[in-house]
Amino acid sequence: MGQVVEVSTDWTVDVPSAANSTKVVGIALTGGTAGQFISIVCRGICRATSGGAINAGDQVTNGSSNGQVITDNTDKNTTILGIALSTVSASGQTVYVLLW
């Protein structure tokens, strides 16, 4: 729950295999293990796990292969997931994100 997910195979998602993935479909609303169905938020407000410090108003994208969101300062308008609605100071914290 709270991890960024990308399409990995037919009707299957996993955490992204690399930062700034173009295959991201949203953030997991529920948790699960391999083979289980999960719910995914594709648009709207949800909780995500931070991959570092994020300020409210920052554009966010997926971090490396851990499913966390990070600020996007390099690749604007290509892999942006949304905008942070809250501020966090470190990796592993809950940040609220508006996905678009």
C-alpha cells in the first residue's frame, strides 16, 4: 500500500524497475502479494511513501525500484505522477499526492 506501481505484464503490476518509469499507472491503495488483486489509485488524492524530502507543491515521480515517490527536478512534463499536497522531511514517510 502506498507504493507506485507500473504495468509489468498483461493485467499485472509491480513496483517500477527504474526511476522515472513511463509505465507507471498509479499508486497502490491496498497491499497484496504475488497473484493477489489490489486496488490502484490512478487519479485523485492518495497517500504515498516518500523517497526523500518533498515539499508541498513539488511535482513528483517514481523513485528507483522501491515504489517510493520523489521530487522531479530533471524530467519535467514526461514522467510526472502529480503534485505533493503535504511536506515530508525524509524517506519512508507518508506524503499526500494529487495524481493526474
